[in-house]
Amino acid sequence: MRPRNAAATREAILASALEAFTRAGYDGVGVREIAEAAGVTAMLVNRYFGSKEGLFAEVVEAAMTERTVLTGDPGTLAADLAASLVRRTAPDAGRLDPFLLVLRSAANPRAAEILRAGIERHVEKHLTDLLPEREQPGAALALSVIAGFWLMRTLIGSTELSRAGEDVLRRKLEQVFAVLLAE
């Protein structure tokens, strides 16, 4: 068992939950498994987070606040998004836990609601804050392109996306993002 330190215990539970939900999805893991990996009891997990759903909501909150693809300069947004997306989906890039968390948990309706709220509150809001006139539909469409490209390039392993050079992918994605994010 872990020594008593509320902040460290909470962080250990969140880290264990992020790993578990990313690996197996919301429906594929239980509180006992998360607790065991964190070195605590399931009762302690419930004391800190209230329920599995509460724990999942906090994991989503933490995962969605980290900037993985989106940047901050409105003047170069389309180019920056394209470059970052190509770089972050390259074969030698590290895995993107927020995408895996979404992919593996979205089949559960309540988990999908929590995911949608986290994406809208953090990722989509960050993007719309950078756009003129808060171009919400364009931001949501851009996020859809990001998710689809990530899925096809990293998990599906599209032959064309694997074969295409990074410069080609970057240019084409920049054109798409420029159209989607235009006023």
C-alpha cells in the first residue's frame, strides 16, 4: 500500500486510470484494477473520485487540457496544425493518449458525453478562441479532420498516408485547414 500523502495518492490514481482507460477504454477496465495498479484500495478511489464515472471525468479533464496538436498563433494556424499533426502521427512519434482514450471509450454513451464535454471545453474552445468571429463549425470540422487523419495514419496504417512524404501531407492538410478555418 502507498504511504499517506493525499496529493501523491490522487496523482497515482489518475495516472493509473489514464493508462487503464487509454489501454482498454471505459468499459474495459474496473475501479479495482485501477486501484491495484495505483497501490490503493477501490474504496479509496471512490472516496477521492466518487465513482468510476467521476474518475473518468477527471482523467478526460486532465487529458484534454494538454496541448498535443493545437498551437496558439492565429496567423499561422493552418500551417502549424498541419505540421504538428504530421509530426505527431509519424511512425516514430509517441502515442497520443487523448486520441486513444476517445477511440477506446466512445462506444459507452455516458463516456461519450464526458468526452464530448471535455473536447468542447478544452480542445474546441482553444481552437475557436484563435479564430476570427469564433468560427465554431470550422473548428469542429478541423477537429474531425485531425481525428480522422490520426486514425488513418497511426492505427489503420493507410498505405497512401504511409507512402506520402511529410511535405506532401503537410501541404495538403494546410490547404484543408485553411479552408475550414477561413472567415
